[in-house]
Amino acid sequence: MSHLARVAAVIVLPLVAACNVEISVDGAADADLIAAAGDEYLEFVAARDPYLKFRRGEKVEDFPDWTLEAAEADGAFARDLLDRLAGVDEEAVDHEDWISLRLLRWNLGMLVEAPKHYWADFNITPYAAGGFSLNILHQVLGAAPVGTGEERAHYLHLLDEYAQGIGQLADKVAGQKERGIHLPKAQVPAVVGMFEGYRGRLEELFVPAADRVGDGADDFLDQVREEVETGIDAQFSRLVAELGDDYLEAAPEQVGLSEVPGGRELYVHRVRMHTTTDLTPEEIHELGLDQVAQIEAELAALREEIGFEAASEETAMKEFLDQVRADPRFIAASPEEVEERYMGYIEKIEPHIADYFDVLPEAPYGVRRLDPTSEATMTFGVYQLPTSVNPRGEYRYNGSDLENRSLFSAQGLIYHELIPGHHFQLALANEREDLPRFRRETIGYGAFTEGWAEYAANLGKEMGVYENAYDLYGRLVMEMFISCRLVLDTGMNYFGWDIERAREYMSARVVYSDVEVATELLRYSADIHGQALAYRIGNLEILRLRRKAEEALGDRFDIKAFHAAVIGSGAMPMVVLEEHIDWWIEQQG
């Protein structure tokens, strides 16, 4: 654990003051309506998101419903709440209420649109199912109390809910097959392997250990095993059967959404959802090409500084990256060494934090390995918020295949994932008790969260913690990586690039192994489409807003105040953040 999280003077204050305006009677009524709508929306989300209740320490009653009927019911709820918010006068409420209103309208609008894309979307992929859904349900089950008769009955209920959910996934796959919608052929073995991996761990995942249930629980454990066998395993078997030889034979060689019925429309929706901007796939593709060219020039200058000599200018980047991939200095011998390196970088940046931030989250932070079942299908890892069970914010890293997992860019990665990146923004928002709960407890807005994390990693350049050309090269390689995503995600999902073209483009520009590149390309083209765009788009937007504030305020610009303004009101769409920062600039007087 870092010393900073234990000894820093933690200030938890309203970070951005509300407008000093007199609220009219009508404005007060509108504010009350916004507050009530926020509460209603939060409880709507909590009823569908077991992880939210899990983080709260509340009893999880039900698991997600993945049917079309559920998506349509959610859309109907959203339309009704939007109608009730339609008459709110934005000019009559204070700034924080205005943010709440804009966020509600954005979120509800996305829910209204979702059902039309139901069949073109895949719920069974490694990130969508494994990383973001089933692994969360496994955490909930692993922490559920089973000491009393009532608790045991509830645990059996949750096992039944889990089995129903797997059955719903199987039903959706069957419905997609009827509509000619299949995963790309290259993704099918990984998906089948993931579900077979879960089937191979049924006892570990679902049957509570003896020390957890105590004495006299034999009948209960027998009931659990029966439910696992006749419910969960049977539904996993159904799902795997739906993904059998006939599915693989019908699956297309081509990756991406452009060939999927309804796929291009879904992709445009995903681009807007994940970037939270009005940028089109065409604009993002061109922006990506420009960013890649700019970073290529910066990398060439660093190679010259290092004194690297290549066989030719055309092959210089690939030759240097091949050398780095094989360099034992950047290969960890064990998961424990991975953790030591990550925390060593954290200790290097901690002394500089006070110069850039005057508000910190209370929650401590650290690193921990991923569940090995998820490692084969996840390139890096994920940040996990503090919960009632584990109060530490953690970067869950991939500790497998370490000889092929270069840590050349690990310094920037851990600044992205922990401090001053995800942990500062997400844990702080979760602790802001003066914000409406729906803004503290629902994350959302990938361009904001991932864009902030990338912006935070780049602050290391200003702080001087990338101490030499190799450190800077490692950071720029990560920037190259997320800029390539703009080209590749749009290329495969909108412009019809095949995976070989994408692989050649990416392998020539990133430090990662062939296995990591293959996993990443499937993530963009066959898993969480459009999500990878959020990182660079959000980063560039925050940088643009910082320059805008610096130009407007001149000597009055305060970097700590700017950072507080950006993350102090919680995550928001980029289109809302710009208006928020414009308002903040005006408040600086």
C-alpha cells in the first residue's frame, strides 16, 4: 500500500461552487424534480446492476436480465422520465442541478435507443460477459453470507438467477443465429474457451467452502451442488452447444460490425456512447491517422537521442520495438515482480502529487492479479473501485505469460490505472457525499474516465517522472497504442478492414506481443465496439479544454483548481464537460 494514501492531508470539500444566483420558486420546483428524477434513475440502475449494490454493501436481490423484453422495458422507463424532465428550465437552476439534468437526459436517451440495436450486439464476449458481467456476479456470490437458513435460501435464489442469465445468453445466441448474426470466426474459440473455463471451476465458483458455511451445512451444500449441476452447468452446456460446430461454420471470416446486419447503425450509436461527442467514425479515423503520424515523428527523435541505428528509416520503429520486446530489463520473472515494478513507479510520482492536486480520495490503492480465468482474453487488466468488502482501489493486472508481456510501457499504465488516473477520479467521485448519489455511484462516460486517466498519465511528463529517453519512449508507445485504436476500431467496424490489415498496421507501431495484438484486435472488432476510442478522444478533449482555460485566464490559471474543476463534479459526457469548464472559467472572475 502507498504511504500517500495513508498520510496525505485529505480535503473533502465542494470542489466547484454553485452559481451565486437566487433560485426562483419555479427554479426550486425544477431542482426538486431533478433531484427526484436522479433518485429514481439511481434505484432503476441499482435494481439492474448487482455490482452497485455490492459496492454499497447492500443485499443483492436479483441478477441482470439480458432479454429484449427487459431492454424494451428499460427504454419505456427512460422515455417516461424524459417526458417528466422535458419542462425543466435550465436557466432557473444552479450549476450542479444543471449538470444533473444534462446527465440524466444523456443517460436516458441512450436507454431509449438501446433496444433497436439489441440483436446486433453481443453479450457473450470476453469483456462484455467475462470482464464486465459474470466476474462481477462471481464476486457477489463469493461474498454472500450463508450462515443462516434465510441466507442460504437467498444464496440458492441467486444461483437460480445466475442460471437463468446464462440461459438468456443462450437464447440470444439462438436468436442471432436465426437472423444471420454471428461472432467473427476468430473470436469463437476464445468465447467457447471462456465458458468452458467457467464450467471447469464450478465447485470453486459456486460451492461455498466449509469454513464459510460452518457446521451442519451438509444438506445446504448438497442443494447447492444440485442447483449448480441441474441449473448453472446445464445452461452453460446449452450456451456452449449453441456455439458449436454449426455456429463456427457459419461465422464470418471478416471481423467488425460493418458486415453484421444492423452493425453499422449499432457502431454509430457506440461511437457516440463511448466518446460522448458528436464526432463521426470518418472524423475519428482521420484524427487517428494524424495522431499516429505526429507520434511517429516524436518517437523518431527519441530513437536518435538514444542512438539507435536501424537498417532503414522505414523499418526503424519495428526494429526498435522488436529489440525492446526482447530486452530482459522489461520482462518480469514473476507476478510479485510485476507488482513491485508498478508500486515502484507509484512511489516515484507520489512526491509530485501535491503540486498538481489539493483534493485526494480517502481510499487507499494498490495492485492485485486478475482472476486467472479472465487473463487469457484480457490484454492488460482493469481498475476496480473500493467496495464494502475490499476498501482499496486496485489495478487488477494480467500476471500470465510474463515472458511475452513487456513492461516497457508499465510506468504510464500504472499512472493511468491508479494515481493520478482512475483511482483519483473514480474513488473521489464515489466519496463526494455532496453530489447526488446517481452521479457518485454510476460510473459511465468512457471518454471522461479513460480520457482523464490518459491525461493523468501524461502529467508525468510535466512532473519529470519519465526520467530518460527510454521512459519517455515507453509513454509515447502507449500514446501510439491508443491513437492506433482510433484508426483500427473505425477501420474494422466501419470501413471494412480485415484483421490482417489491422494486425500489420498495429504490429509495426506497438511494443506488444503477437498474442496481445491479436487479443486487442478482437476486443475492438468483436467485443466492446467503440470503447477503445474513448481513451485518446477524451484525453485530447481535456487537453483542449486546459489550453482554452489557460488562454482565457492567463496568470490566473491554477492547475490544481483546473483539475478540481474537471474531476470534482464527477464524470460527465465530453459535450457537457466543455460547457462546465466554460462556466468554471467565468467563475474565476
